[in-house]
Amino acid sequence: MHERVVITGLGVTAPNAVGTAAFTEAIKNGVSGIRFYKELEALNFSCCVGGIPPLSEELKQLYLSPLQLKNFNSNGILYGCMAGIDAWKDAGLSINENSEPDWDSGTVFGTGSSSVEKLRESFYKIDAGHVKTLGSTAVSQTMLSGISAYLGGILGLGNVVTTNSSACSTGTEAILMGFERIQSGKAKRMLVGGCSDDGPYIWGGFDAMKVMTYKHNTTPEDASRPMSATASGFVPGSGAGALLLESLETAVERGATIYGEVLGGAMNAGGQRGTGSMTAPNNEAVQRCIKSAVENAGIHAGEIDLINGHLTATIKDVAEINNWSKALNRKGNNFPFIHSLKSMTGHCLGAAGAIESVAAVMGLYHGFIFPSINCEDVHPDIAAIISTEKIPQKLIKTNTLQVIAKASFGFGDINSCIIFKKYNG
Amino acid sequence: MTTEALMEKLKGIVKPYVKSEEGFKNMTENSDFLNDLKINSANLVDVILDIETEFDIIIDNDSMEKMLNVKAAMDIITTKLNEK
């Protein structure tokens, strides 16, 4: 008998808002967090817009101690700690420096790359012969598992503490890995999510690949255009999202607020065969992943009310819609609602799936479908598959939203898909 | 530099790393960084880097190994300052 797994805490550090309350308001109102960055222009980037969470020094100090912030230069870890601590507290769990390790609680907190800013700082010191001046935290800030190690120590976690990495699928994959651990009875609570750095050193490679838009440097809020006929590449983002997953049994026992249930999901890969490559998905693999997720969740494809897509605003959006349509065997007016949070946040890379899942669960809990902005001009090839009415241009308030499918796809031809359901007791 | 002045500077340097308020309040020449001030051993290298910056001196590996308490730190700082 599998344990049922529910969500009892949420935290988010996103380009358009920090904290779940502000984030919920922002996504309801279609607020873009995309800005122009002079620094990128000065470095000859083609794409000079991006999404960076708005933080103050005061806010940082609420999460990390003065000692932790000394020589600290790892934004991804900062965003992850903020979202993770918020999710933990939101679940009504306490933080006590003198407690025993919490043997029943662990974390899978992912990231796509380690802290590039800190690495760069370290390389310069090493090359100048000053290795000695790296200090004691150059390793913990740059090891890939830095984020899970920081959170494990702050929260006193005694179950598995690890970091997963699967490019833009990372955040969604982390949720599924934590889900499976609770489902199989190996942990009672798992803090899951993903985080990503920002800035030229992490975004540069994508700029060089010409997969980011260069057409909206003067109109940043219009830049991220998933599903639009005028989509011209993704906008880079950053931040973190976190969910506190818990067995239904302990959540009920604690009297915790239950935001929703994780019914199931699936992860697979396309082997970089057929239409798949390092950077493009094998369409059959995507469809199989979605079908497996539906099956694993024990629902019918017809029960899905809403799709929270991967939808990055590249030429691959059309293929994604086609894959959803084929996998669910639904099209036209019979297709579920579909939207892309990336229209407001940009593509937050390793954090994307986690931030987008927080948005999905907020919608389930509060009963709304956030607008997918910047696609007034739906791509004709998408309109040929699904009714354009299924892409909300404005906020939809609803009390009938029950099931959301969330998918993420990443470099390496890898896929993940989760099925969230409203918790009805 | 007088012993008192040196002690004051050293207090300012170790303060961010100290985990025992009690030990810090009673910090004397005989205080041990790890046992009395409860400084995390990984942070000792940070304390030494901060000392180097503050006094504009270079502390070699052999001296670093000996800097486990306030007395040793003060002796090494004084020696290095005199060598300047």
C-alpha cells in the first residue's frame, strides 16, 4: 500500500515576486518580472533581458546569518534557501538549532549548475597564485549539492539530503523524487524544489546558441512569448521554488494545511534518437512520459483540467502542444486549458519546474488559472491543434479546477511530468 | 602595538565566527579558539585570512598550524609585525 503524498508548504523566489503571497498576486495579474540589464548589453549579449528576483539586503539577512553571508557569492543557493525555509515554515514546521536531526525529513533540491559567480571569483584567485585566500566556504558554495547541504544544516534534516541535476527538467524531477521517497515509506516529509543562479556566466552559453530572444531588448515585458506567433526564443530567468511534501497520514495528524495532492508522475528520456538530440526532444518520449504520468496517477486523460506547460517561447512550443494533444488524445475545444508561467518569469532553468509547480499548486488551492501573457497572437500551428480559447489571456477564477498536469523537458532529451490534484479530503 | 590594543583588534576579528557568547565575553590570552570560543574548525582559515588583511601581514603554513588559541595568535602577529 503506497502512502498518499500531499503538499503542506510552499516557498518561492521568482523574478516577478518573492514569497508566495506576493507571487500569487503577481501571477493572477499577469505581472512580468523581465527587465533590461545594462550589464548584458555591455558584454555584447544579443539578449539583454532576463528575470532576476528582486531582493534587498535586509531580506537576505532574514534567511542567512552574517557568517553565512560573509564572502557569499552564490545567488542560486540564496534563492533556494529562501524558498526552502519559507516552505518549511509555511508547513508549520519549526527550526531549532539545538534539536536532534529530524530523521523523517529529507530534501531533494536540484540545480542545473553550481554557483558560477563563486567559481569565477575562485578561478581568478587561483590563477593569480592566491589559492590560500579562497576561505573556508569556496567548496560548499560551489559543490553542486551546496543548496541541499545548506538547507539540510539550517533545518536539521536527518533523512536523505541530496541534489539532483537534469537541466531544465531539474525542478520537476526533484518533486517526483521526493514524492517517490514518501510514497515508498522511506521518509515522512521531503523538501523538494530547484534553484538557479542568474547573470552572464550562466546565461552566456544560451546566448551563444541563439536560443534566447534578441528582439525585445527595448520592450522587456513583452519578450517572453510562449505559444505566440511572434515568439523568438526564450528569456533567461532565475530563482527558486520549493514544496514541502508530506505523507497524508502525518499531515492530517499534525493538522497541517493541505494545498494539494501529488497523484503521481513519470520521468523518461528519448535517448537522443529520432527527433531527439542533446537539445531537442524525441516526441515519442515526451508523449510516453505524459501517458505514463497519467497512468501512474490513476486517472484518465479526460480528467485533466489544466496543463502547466514547459513552453519556453522557442520553435519547440508547437511540438510540445502536438505532443500533449497526441498523448492525451484531446484537441480543439476538448483540449484542457494550457498556460506558461515563463511568459512572466522567463525560463528559470533548473528552478523552472519548481517555480511553475508552486504556481500550479497555488492555482489549485485558491481556484484560479493565471493568464499566459504575451500570446494575443497565438501561433497558427498551435491554433490548428487546440482552440485558442484554451489559452487564457486573462485570469480565470474557478471552483472546478481539480487536476493539473505539469511537465518539464531538458537538454539531454529528458522529460518529467507530474499530476497534481486538489485535495478534497 | 600594546597587548590591550592587539586584544581588542583580535576580538573584532573573531567575533563573527564565535559560537559561544560566554566564551567571547570571557576571552583572554588563554582562550582556545575551538574549545572556549567554539569557532568551527573550518572557519579558522577565515580568521587567519582576516588577521592577514587587518594587520597587512602574511602568515605561513607553519605559523597557521600553531594558531589555535589567542596567545599563539598574538605572539605570531607581534612577530610578523616586528619583521616588517
